[in-house]
Amino acid sequence: MSSAVETRKPRRSPGVVLEYLPFAIVLALVAFGLLRIAMYHWREGAVLIGGALLVAAVLRAALAHRNLTLLAIRTRTVDVISYAGLGLLILFVALTITGGPLR
């Protein structure tokens, strides 16, 4: 007798896809920012990346831990402060530097 081992693919519930949506939003904003930087519009790209970090901070503060599979790194407080602080710092630098070859 031969026994056939049946392999089954695990079914994904709709909730699994929604867990990655906040990270996908932030990643899309960062990718668009990098694209703008590659097109020699570094200020716009930096503002988009800073904005993406602020969006990550808001999402981390507003959503439950189980809905943030890839945005939750440390505790909620540390994540929100880190994302918001770095986002504000990038926005400050992008908006205050004037002149130079990269206008």
C-alpha cells in the first residue's frame, strides 16, 4: 500500500491581508519619496519620507498591536516617539535647508 501525502496550502483569512495594509501604506509613501529623490527633487522626496514616518506614528498610536505586524517594533510609546521624532527631524531638515546645488 502506498500512502499519498496530501499537501494543503494554508488558507489566509481576510484579516491577515489587513494586518499588512498599514505597513504597505507607509512603504508606498517611502518608495514614492525615494522615486522623487531619484528624479532630483530631493526636498519633495524628503518631505514624503518624513510624512511617511508621521503616518507610521499615527497608525502605531491608533491601531491595536495585532493589526500592525511590521510597524510594531518595540513598545507603543517607543515606536510612536521614534517614528514621530525622526519624521519631524527629516521634515525640519528638508524645509529649512536653502540654496546649494540640490535646490
